[in-house]
Amino acid sequence: MKQYGLQNLFNGWTIFTVITALIIASPVFIVVSYVFVPTGEIWSHLADTVLGNYIYNSVLLLIGVGTGTLVVGTGCAWIVTMCRFPGQKVFEWALLLPLAVPAYVIAYTYTGLTDFAGPIQTVLREIFGWTSRRDYWFPEIRSVWGAMTMFTLVLYPYVYMLSRAAFLEQSICVLEVSRTLGRTPWQAFKDVAFPLARPAIAAGSALALMETLNDFGTVHFFAVDTFTTGIYRTWFGMGEPAAAAQLGACLLIFIVSLIALERYSRGKAAYHHTTVRYRALSKLEMSFPKQVICILVCFFPVLLGFLLPAGILLNWAFQTTEWWMNLQFVEFAFNSFILACVAALLAVFLAVLMAYGARLRPSFFTKFGVRAASIGYAVPGSVLAVGIMLPFAWTDNLVDSWAREHLGFSTGLLLSGTIVAVVFAYIVRFLSVSFNGIEAGLGKITQNMDCASRTLGHNPSETLKKVHLPLIRASMFSAGILVFVDVIKELPATMIMRPFNFTTLAVRTFELASDEQLAEASSAALAMVLVGIIPVIMISRTIAKSRPGQEN
């Protein structure tokens, strides 16, 4: 580096990368720091009354959702990857469609479908002549078990897409050796394929569980007390931000424990292939009864997780056209669109600068910085909102006090309760999404191109502009789309941090559903589902091309 006289510039990139990363990670550090702040009797009150319920429900949800997504996601991934049956090509991408449906949206649709006044119970009463709820038993969807089911239906694609990618990348030689040793297809899956894909399956399960802990709309609507609802209630209902931060810290402990437990359970086991020979996967020929079973196993997750909810939303939207064919709905959609565009552009911009800074100087400090900035995606939006609002409110009060004393007027809220705070929350939460994609894109560019650019007299900034940005344009676009869709669906952080009289599609859906106006909430919910299909298509195409050695 010294031979080009760019040492100082590299230091500048390093400093920028580390400082930006620490600023983005600061809300998490602030939440953790509040563990040491005394809260008086409020924490004792929470511990004596509701904390046990928060822990019990959160653990129960983690167990149920973890088991459900593991079974459905891994099972479907193995079937569509290794078995030949009618419709297999369709199911390869269709099984990802539930990923486009936010958990709280599917909760609203199934509540409208299965409630006492819903079509299912109404038809049952007409058929059997029942006159009241006391005449029969029907499962209560507004329960922790109902929440488990809703989360499983929309979150299993996380496990499906990562485990399928892992199965596609496995060497057929390894599977053939297991068959020559007398293993049945099931035993080959259990003893060979599943252990080799374990890191990917664990990563998918971790994503599903983190989304479960992040959810606010579903558990609030189902009246299931979890840490997320507790944080919201403690902050706004009891006016205790410090206690809310401590609840957030407890939730962080849950998340860190999940990740640490899985890594510890691996021990020193290695999960890699000892061959680079890859041939086309030889799919298992199935008898007709087994083909029917495969079709049903793959069809029901798509039906229950996407087709049925989307159909219900579409039907409700046609019944309530007056709720969405007006300027107010356009305003809500515009608010969501603007927030998502701004957050996506900023996330991609910062991710490019940070990833390039880490590429220029892959030192300990830059690596630590980018990892710290990636923490946000693993942290629920409600926790991040607390970590942002506390310093923002302190800054606002400090500036306002100074202005009153020295200038004679009040500055009001400059940061907290503004669009700036909302966008910052989105950046903290979703920067990791854009960073990972852009870092992968930069990783495919050989360092020789950097050296060639420097020999032509270009400094790192010019090299980034003229060489790297054109080459990673597709990665930047994909990263921006993913952040855009995540912001459209984000509810907890938006609910806590939005300005007064500022409503997005997600917030509007939540408000109407909370008032039991489920049909009226359908138009906003359907809009989010349609937007969410875009990354599903992109992800499906990427996974289909992931097998080594295949021609794209």
C-alpha cells in the first residue's frame, strides 16, 4: 500500500467504516447498558406479575415454531430436491411464497376465517343445528398454539430455502456411497444429507426464531404476552423506558443464547465435502402413491401459508373497495413507499462504503466494525426502538433546554418522533441485509482488478466508482429490493417511533385489525403481500442456480 502513497486514505476508509458501524450498533449497546440502571420498584413489579408469563410464552413459541419450521422446511426441501413427481418444478419456487406474507397479516386472515362469526363455524352451525358456542368445541386460534401455527406457516421458507441450497450443493458421490452401504433413501437423508446441511438448517431456524421474537402484531392481536408486547406496554402504558430497555436486554439474552447453544452443540464437528466432483442430482423415481404423498406434503404449506390467505384478502378487498379506492389509502401507500425507498438507498450506500472499506483494509477493527453493524438484524424492532429513542429523547431535551435558556424559544422534537428516527431504526435493523449481499458481490471481484486500476493512476475512490460499482450493480439492486420489502412489512419499530399522524400500510393494517375491522384491513395487507413476492422470485432463481458446476 505504501508504494502508492495511499496509506492515509486507507486509514480514512478504516476510520469511516468503524465509526459508521459503531453508530449503527449503538442502539444495541445502549439497551445492554441499561441492565445496570436502577429502576426502583417497577422491575420488581414486573418480575412478580408478568415476567414469568413473558418468559413462558416466548420459550413455548420458540420450541413450537422451531420444531414446525424445521420439519416442514427441511422435509419439503429434501422432497423437491431429491424426488421426481408431477409439479416438482412448480413447488421449488411456490414453497417460498409464504415468505411474502407478514405473520400478523396471516393471523388476521385466519382469525376472520375461523372466528365464531367466520364462515367455517357458521357453516358448521348450519349443518349440525348448533345455536351457541356452548353446543360444540372449536379450537381457539387466538392462543399461543394459534400463534405457533401462524409463525410456522410463514417462516418455514427460511429453513426451506437454506436447506434446499445446502442439499443442492452436496456431492452426489457422498449420497451414492451411502446407498451402496445399504442405506435406504430415508437413512441416507438422516445419516448423511441432514448432518452435512446442518449449519444451513440451523441458520434458517435461527432466522425463523428471531423473526418470531421480533413479531409484535401477531402476539398482540392474539393476546399472547411476550417480551415484545411487554416492551411496548412498559414503555407506553407504564411510562418506564428504563424498564423497557431491561426487558429488551433480556430478549437479547434469549437471542444470543439461541445462537451460542447451536454453535456449542456442533462441537468440533466439520461440515464440508471431501470431493469436488459434482454431477447432476439423480432424483428418486417414485411410485404413484408416493408421488401423491409428495404432492400433498408440498401443497399444504403453500395452500395454508399463501394461497388461502391471499384469496381471503383478495375477496375482502373486493368487498371493501371504498376503503382503498380513495386518497387516504394512497397517502398510506406513499408513506410506506417513501420510507422504504429512503431506507433502501441509505442502506445500500452505507453497505457499499463499509464493504469496500473492509476490502481495502481487512484489519481487526474493520472486521469488528462490520460484525457489530450486523447485530441489528438479529435484534427485534421493538428493542432497537428503545435503544434509539432513549438517546434521541435525551438529545432533544438537552438541545431544548439550552435553546430555552439562551435563545428564549423551544426547539421541540428534532430527532425522536420524527422520520429521521424511523429511517435510522430501519438502517440499524436492515443494514446487515444489504451488507451481506454487497460483500458477496465484491468478493467475486479479484484483487487483481484493484491493482490494475491503481497502476492506471486511479485512487480507491475512483476504483470504486469506475470498476466495482458497475460490476456489483446486480448485487446492489438485489440488496436494495430486499431492504425495501423488509421496511414495507416492518411493524414494531414503526409503531413505536413514527411521528404523530404518520401512518404506513403496516401500521394501518394493524390499527384496523386491532379494531376488529379485518375486511377493511385487507387492502393494505394485500399490498404488502404483493410487494413481498418480488424478493421471493429473486431468491428462488438464485437457489435454483446454486448447484456447483451447473450451467446457469
